[in-house]
Amino acid sequence: MVEDMLRDLASSDELNKSAKPWSIALLRYFNPVGAHESGLIGEDPNGVPNNLMPYISQVAVGKLKSLGVYGDDYNTVDGTGVRDYIHVVDLAKGHVKAIQALQNGLPGANAINLGTGNGISVLELVNAFSEENKVKIAYQIAPRRPGDVAACYADASKARRVLDWQAELNVSHMVKDSWHWQSKNPNGYN
């Protein structure tokens, strides 16, 4: 709804030729993961994590017993759901590029996907975490959740074209940085 209001705002000012046109970026994130490489800043969800990477990290550190993998019968590389995971550092850089584009007068309201454009399955992410960090991740296959789709990943071509931005860090960086933070902070920030 807010995006619609911002689009309407930008459109209404197009009629007023004496007004400076609105410059609006509507950034759409795809599954941010990772942490700062220093291990000082990371994701510390309250209670049981709702997102995959902190759940994997908490299983690895022994805070949680096992990861539930919802569905192994999708039409994907290994039957598990495929998503686009983006490193939080790349996401931050995408914000900087968006602000620069707005300051340079990017016209109108622009919806822009910030993602890698590549899908990674749940088990591919679990295996990458295990291999990169030499930590076994216990998991159990559970039934699909209602409403989950087999695959969802970004078309980030507009971000490359309009913001001169693209994700640079790969899954190896994501899992390594996530584990570095979690292993330095087994109980989070407490």
C-alpha cells in the first residue's frame, strides 16, 4: 500500500512541471543472511529463529537440536525449497548505491530487487555451511508448509542497470561470516 502511495505521489508531481520531480527507491530484499566479517555484528533473533541462516547457526553452536527442512519433494535440484540469499554487506552496499542514485535525480518511484539472481536450495545452504565451517548440521525432513513455493529468486537486472549495483559475495562468504559471528557470540548479544 505504501509503495502504491509513493508511486501516486511521484505520478502526481509529473503533472506539475514547476515542481522538482520525486526520486523514490522501493528496495525489495531477498533473504538477507551473513554477518560482518569481523564477527562483531550479526543476526540475533529473539526466541526461535524464523529464518534459515540463524536457525542453521544456532544448530551449529548447539543452541538448537535440529533444523526442520520443510519439504523434500519440490521440483528442485534436491527436492528442497530454493531461495535467493543475499549477504547483508551486499545489501548495505545496495542501499548506498540507491541513495547515490536518488541524489543524482533518479526520476519517479522505482521498485528495485536487491538479490543475487541465483537460487540456493535449503540443503545446498546446509551443506555449504557444514563444508565451509567444518560443523555438522543435524536436520530432519518435515512436511511442506502451506503456501511455500518451490523456488523464488530475484531478477536483479534493474539494480545493475539503474544503480550500477550487483551482489559480490557468494554463499561461501555468507555461511563463513554467519558462523564466525555465531561462534564468537554463542548466546547472541546477551
